Amino acid sequence: MADAKMTSQMTSKGGFIAALDQSGGSTPGALRLYGIADSTYSGDEEMYRLMHEMRVRIMSAPAFTGDKVIGAILFERTMDGDANGKPVPTFLWEERGVVPFLKVDKGLAAEENGAQVMKPMPELDTLLARAVKKGVYGTKMRSVIGQANAAGIAAVVNQQFEVGKQIIGHGLMPIIEPEVSIKSADKQASEAILRDEIAKHLDALPAGTKVMLKLTIPTVPDFYKPLVDHKAVERVVALSGGYTRADACEKLSHNHGMIASFSRALTEDLRVSMSDADFDASLGKTIGEIYKASVEKV
């Protein structure tokens, strides 16, 4: 059963969700952006150790609290790690007031009909049971839509909601993430098909069942407002999708009821070489900008 205080925070509190869930494929790029070159470490274990140190530095910063960062999405290894002597989910909630989520997908399958569904997750029930024991509130899983192909988009949404029901069965809140690529030549047309597909699945959920949605910022402002207002939706969050933070925040500010869940846009100014004071100041400024775009709408 979800923690009532966490549910209240995720339902109504102003702020945004930090995405600290870069996994194997995206970790080297995240470390490069942070100022750690591939040549400075050897093997996955050292890579993940460096990434964990970066994440703990972020989570421990003075500005990284539930005042503005209401939730954080974790990579599995991050969930299993410690921060300041406590399991990361416990540290986030008890020390920082930030609701912990877990990324559960294992990457993307090959493109078919202009979209990529998620790879199979045969160990998902085991992972979800571990997440519950560690005090995680919800999960996130990502698919990608590259073309306005009705069959491809339907396959993505069908899979997202089927896995979402499995997650709900463990008492966790699923964040459904069918990302529309910002590089798509027909992004707006894809969004129209996607909105209808999501609405169809939301309407079919049992009474009282809720999910969260993580969506690319739409081409037309407030295009996803009907989903924001749907009775089966706890919250709609936006991914930055490769936009710079400035662009992502500007676009997000025009979408009422939609809050940020940024990854690269959150960390793009942070460097391993920074003093703690400079690091904390930079992150605090970034958190302020993303918070403002999430709660103060144009």
C-alpha cells in the first residue's frame, strides 16, 4: 500500500521530479557531460561507482529537498546503494523529503512501425517486490515513438498499460512513459494519435485506479490538458527529451498542470571539478528554474 504522505505529495504538491535514472547505455554520456572522460575509468563497476557518487552529491545538495524536488527516479543500482549511510530510498524520503521512484525497463526493442516498445522484463515481479521492501513509491518505464504510425503507437501504449497493471498489482504507482522523439518529422501528428490511445486506456481502467504519465512536451501548448484532468491520472510530468534546460523550461511553462521530470536538463551545468560551494550553487539555480517552469505557468 502506498504511503499516504507520499501520495499526497505526488498528487498536489508544487514542484518537479528529478530523473536520476541513466542506465548502462546512457551512463557514459552522462559522465562525459559531468567532466569524467571514458579513459579515466575501466569497466562497468567503476563506471557505476562514479555515477553513484555523482547522484549522491546531487541528492545531498542543500537545494535538493521536497520543497521543490517532490520526487526522484532512480536506476536499480542507485536504489540498491547507500547515501550518507542509509539506503538511497530511505535517505531520499526521511532526510530530504523526496519521494523515491524506480526505473524498471530494460531498454528498447528494435524499431517496428515507427516505434520502439520495451524489451521483455521477465524478472519484473522480483524487482518490484524488492522495490516495495525498500520503500519505493512508484516506477518509470520508457518507450519511444518516432513516427505518426497508428499501429506502432498503439503497440507502445498497449504494452505500457499492461505492464502498468502488473506494477499496480504490487501496490506501486506506475509512471507510463511513451516518449515522442523531439526529432520526429511528424511529432504533432504522433501526439494526436498518442493522446487518443492513452485516453482510451485510461477510460478502461477500473474505478479508483490511478497512473502517472511522463510525456514529451507537446508541440501545441496544453495539448495534454485532457489527460492532466482525467480522473485516472495522478500527475502528468514532462521529459526534457534532448531540449536544453532553457528550451525545456520555456516550453513547459506554457503547459498547465504539467510538471518537469528532467534528466540531462537537470545536470547539464554540473561538473565533477566544481567545489562543493559552486556545485551546490549551480544545482540550486537549476532547481529554481525547473521549479518555476513547473509551477508558474504563462
